[in-house]
Amino acid sequence: MASPSSSSVKPFLRVMNGEALDNTPIWLMRQAGRYLPEYREIRATAPTFIDFCYTPKLASEATLQPIRRFGFDAAILFSDILVVPDALGQNVSFETGEGPRLAPIETEADFKRLFEKIDLDRLGPVFETIDRVKGALPAETTFLGFCGAPWTVASYMIAGRGTPEQAPARLFAYEQPELFGRLIDRLVEGSIDYLDRQFEAGVDAVQIFDSWAGVLPALEFEQWCVKPVAAIVAGLRKRRPDARIIGFPRNATSHLGGYAAATKVDMVGLDTSVAPKFVRSIVADNVPVQGNLDPLALIAGGERLDAGVRHILDTFRGRPHIFNLGHGILPQTPVAHVERLMQLVRSEG
């Protein structure tokens, strides 16, 4: 939960504590990645993406690269949301150009092959990466850990890959709600353990990514998105009362106010679809928010980028706000456009 503000606290964490700062902090989702030439260079040294994630020397370097180049106010751990099913015993791989591949969970027998508890030893390289990064960050830079929300992770575990509108997982939840509920519970418990260890290793705050929250209708959103995230927040805070947590229910605009209140996250991430002026009518002014520039505007650059950045800064001025994209930075983003973004936020934020 929020703690008393102080000028000695990192700017990002001051916003999470509920302060509206004159100078808006900034980081970008997927800020470590293929748009950076230095990232492409080290990525080529690992045989697969999962190998890259589990190699602390490489993952820590990837985490630090955008901090060195741009001076973002937060670094986010370089890893993937699917290390959780991997550590639960599901076979996970990444096919070049095709994304993740998992052994699908379709039956009770498939579910029973999962471990009852997450294997934190399997995730040891992730915690080593955190340890390497925390000592190398500037003192004012916040270090973010993360996990995928249970609904989003479960959707990959059931379909075995990303699918349009996550129809396999939605159908599974309708047809086998009891089994689906047990899978969600397993992910809640595993996520609490995983995030707890991330804090122990040295992160300052964590983000819960619910990338597929927006595909669910209202009742299912409440059941499979809100309640599991609320359970993670409550379980984590039983162990770490001061744990700072960001929730990002992507494309769930109409649910944002209820999501923030029910889950008790410290800050809500806004995707690109959310009109900044609309946020004040659905999310209380004292709730910190994060977002929400269109990643395509960052690719385009020029006057539309400048106008988009200024609109967000002006609209959220006077309330606790972290500047970010509405989703992850895209691989074809010009580095010069990120430099322009930083210039604008630093000078006008």
C-alpha cells in the first residue's frame, strides 16, 4: 500500500504513493527489445528466446540497455509472462516468427500433469537477473518486476498459443468452469510466490499484465480477471504489506473504475483505446494512472507524435500519472522517435 511521500523517494514511487509531480516520470512497456540495435546484437547470442530469458547475463543487460540509452524512470525486468507455466511443468517454447508454443491443457489429465506448486528453483535465473540489475541501476530509477494475470496466462496454457479473441480459453471456461477455476487458482498461488520472490530479490514494484482482459464479457471479466488479480494483491500484501502493484487490464475501458477499486492495485495502466479525458469520469482522481500513447504514433513521429504526447500530459496534469504507451513498443520504432518522446516529456511533463 502507499507509504508517506518524501523528496528522497524515487519519482516513480512517489507517483505510486499518490503524488502528482510537476515532472512526469516515464517508462515504456517492452522498452528493452528489438527496436534497439544493442538488443538485437545480444539476442543473436542465445539459441532461443526462452534461453535468453533464463540467461542472467543477457537478461540483465537487456534490462539495463534502455536505461543507459534514454534514462527512463523505471527499468522493467526482462523476462516473459510464460515462465510461470514453464515453472508449473508445462512445456513452453518460442518459435521464431510464430510466438509461444505450449502443450495445450484440454482435459483433467492435462491439468494433473502440472506441478501443484510453482518451481521457484526453475525461476532461479530470473531472480539472479534481478540481483544483477538492482546493483547497476541509478539510485533514482525504479525497478519493476512483473507477471501475467491468471486469465491471460491461462489463455495461452489452454490454446497452446495466442489466438484471436482467445476463443479456446473462453469456451473452456464456459464448458468446464470447475476445472478452469482450479487452473486459475493454481496460477494465483504461483503468481503470489513468484512476485514475492521478485520483491525479495530486489524489485521496487510489480506490474500484473492482463493483456487479454478486454475479450471477456462483464460477468466473466469479474470472475476471471478482477477476482484473481484481487487475490494476488491480497495474498502478496499478506507477506509484504507495502508491496506496490500496477494492474494493466488491457482493452477493458468500461471496467477500469471497478477494477481499480476491487483489486486494490496502487496504479492502473491505460491502454491506447482509453480517451484521457474519459479517465476522470471512471477512475478516482487520487488513483494513479499510467499510459497511454499509441505505439503507432511513436513509429510515425512528427507532429502527430508531438500532439499526442502533449495531449496526454495536459489531460493528466494535476493527478498522479506515469507516462507510458498504451501497449508495448513495436520493433520497427525508430530510436530517434523515442529520443523525441523523452525530450517532450522531460521538457513539458
